[in-house]
Amino acid sequence: MAVSQTEGEYLTLHEYVRAAREKLDGNMWDYVVGGTATETTLLRNRLGLDKLALRPRVLRDMSSIDPSHHLLGRPARLPLLLAPVGGLESLRPGGGQMVARAAGEFGVPFMLSSVADSDMRAVADAASGTRIFQLYARGDADWVDEQVRRAMDCGYDAFCVTVDSAVYSRRERDIAKRFAKPWRAKGGLDTMRYQAAFNWNDVRRIRDRFDVPLILKGIGTAEDAALCVEEGVQVVYVSNHGGRQLDHGLGAIEVLPEVVEAVRGRATVVIDGGFSRGTDIVKALALGADMVGIGRAYCYGLAAAGAAGITGVLELLEAEITECLGLLGARTVKELNRSHVCRADPVYPARTHSAFPLMSPFVDEY
């Protein structure tokens, strides 16, 4: 059984987190790790994962373990994708292209955010694998349609619309420091009204006019998951924006079972929200997710060491996922099911970085 091993300066995931904390200024660090208002939803993301335990099966032939998977018919080395993150250029110059290059070379899909401060075509050209463009509506229907056309012309394989941001949240870490994110002003702050007005009619228009797989990101209920399927959406993306939009929401992993039940295999289910370790990813797959998005995790790698840092984080996650599958008695991710997880009391208090108990606690400080 071959398990990839990271070589070099960083040998554990928490070393990337610590290095990112040392290299980012306070404003950007708070942007990456923070949530909205009381940060309850952010902490519930982590708590929901920590309240799940794994149930291993033994005496199965584990001489060959394959952690690979697929998204929209395209192969992926791991059952994860690099979720869209705004402000990549502020984490490291050229960040968008670094993410695209690292994802393609490693073999996992990535999403480029429309507020990533990275050129759509330049990022697409840097990619060699599955690339997805994610949009915040900052214009009328004609403007949105033009973004879809541009993405398709640039070679993006799917189009995603984030739908949990009708109202922009109060992120008090930023407000308290008077930190104005430069990418928030992209297109003018008054254009937020278009995001507020975006609705199911817009989804239908995109579906009917464009031959491109459509993803809706920000689904948090069975009701909206069912509507996605009814409207022909190919990917239902469970997300609470990493705890950065609605405060006092459920953790993403807690919402996943009802979404999976509502979808009933008629669409692909992706989830993100607090996923930091290989065991986290395996838990989501066991509960029915087809793929897991990571955001903060790869941002730490990007901030610490650029494209090589992203690859390093992915290699460590690959090692953790493969190890977890082997010890659960699952040779592939398709062999995972709900019998592999159960409820349990969490061991650590919920914190942004409770997945890294060996790390110095200073990283959670303001």
C-alpha cells in the first residue's frame, strides 16, 4: 500500500497552520479564520464533526487502498476539491494561479471565486485539471449570462453560483479592526443588490441557456436541496460559508443527512465547512457526500509556502484519508456508508483549530 509522504519543512498539517499565522498580518489572519458575529456557526461546523466517531471493520484485505473519486464524471485523486476563496492574491501574490496549478498537478478539482482578485482566463490557463468558476451576482441578468459565457470560453468545466449571500454578514473581527477587504469593493458595493435579487428564475435561465453543469453553493436544508433537483441542478453544494454568513446556524455536517435524503442520488452532493483532517472528509463521505470542499486548509498551505504548500497539505490529507480507509476496512470511498460513523461526545472544546490539539493555542487568539 503506497501512501504519499510529504517531505521538507512541514510534516504535519498544524505546522502549515502555524506558519500561515506567522506569515499573514493580523487582518488577513482574522479574515481566514473568522466567522460572522458570535462565530457560533463556525464553531458548530467543527463541533458537528467532533461529535461523530468512526466504527472500524476488521479482517478485510487492505493490501490495496484507493482513495480516488470523481466529480461530474472527471477523475479526482482524492474525494475533495479546493473551495472558492476570495482574496487569494492577498494571501500570496499570484495566489489564484498557484491554486489552479497545484490542484491540476496533484489531481483534484478547484473552484475560482469571482472575488478572488485573479484573472479568470489566466487562472484557467494555469490549470491542468477540473476547473470550476464560482459567481457572486454583481450585475443584472445580462451581466450574469456574460459571466457564464466567459467562463465557458475560458475552459471552465462547470459553473457555480453561491446562493447563501443575499445579505452580507457582519464579520466583527474585520469590523473591530476597521479592516476593509479590497476585493469586497470589486464592481462597487452597491452591486450587492443584484445578489439579493438573485432567485430561482435566474437559476432556470442559466440552466436553459447554457450547456454547462450547474452548481448551487450554500444549500442548508432538505427543502432547498429538493428544489435544486427539481430545477435540474447537477451539484447540490452544502455550505454555510464556513460560518461566515448566517450566525447561529447548524454545522454543515449536521445538515448533510437531510440533504442526502432529499437528493436521493439524483444529483451530486458536495459539502464544506470546518473540514480540516482526513478523518473529517471520511466522515462526510460515510454520511453520503460525494465530495468535500476544503478552504481554510489549503489557504494555510498557500500562505505558508505557495503552490508547494497547497500540494503539501493535499499530500498530508491523502495520507490521512488512506490511513483512515485502511483502518475502517474500506478499500475505496465507495465502500463507506453510515455504519462507519456514530454519535459520540467530543473530546476537545469546539474551536477553529480544535482539529490540531498539538498546536500552540496562540493561533486562535485575536
